[in-house]
Amino acid sequence: MTNLTKPEFDAPEGPAPTELVIRDIVVGDGAEAQPGDNVTVHYAGVEYETGEEFDSSWGRGETIQFPLRGLIQGWQDGIPGMKVGGRRELVIPPHLAYGPAGSGHFLGGKTLIFIIDLIAVG
């Protein structure tokens, strides 16, 4: 995969969803991610309500690798089935992200939007 650029986020419309929303922006043609795989990704995340970016591997200038089972539930549920070379948007409600408001995490109680590029599986 070449010519990757940091994704742009469209402003969401309507109330935040209460369940995980998965939308493929680009369907990849490489290896398919399975539950529990180690994945290498580029990603950016914004808050649903404000559109403010809270994290981005693009901002650090490098991809990141991690095991799916160590991530928030929305990623564990939303990345399997994605293929290398793909770009996927996940809209993750609080119960699949960092829990309800007051959970101690600064993103607790917030619906999050991630755009994830799957670089490698394995």
C-alpha cells in the first residue's frame, strides 16, 4: 500500500448510535484480520459530538502494531473481517469503548469515530 494519506472525517449527522457501526471506505484485497490477530494499522480517532481528534498514529508519523485482544471492544468487534489494504470507519458507543462517563478514562461516556487503515496482519 502506497500513497496513504491521513483520513478526513465527515461530520456525523443525527444522534450518536447506540451500537457499533462498521463502514468500509476501501475494501482491501490482502489477508483478512481474524479475532485475536496482531494487526498493524494507521488510524485516527475523533469524538462523535465535537469532531475533535483525540489520537492519531498519523500524528506520530508511524504505524502501530498490537494484538486485537488488548484493544477496546469496538476494535475487537470491528476489525475482524477487514482485509489488508482496506480503510474502515468504526463508530463506537461508550459501552464498547472506554465505558460510561465517570469511568476514570478521559474518553469515558463518549462515542468515538475511528478511521483505520489495515497495513498488515500477523
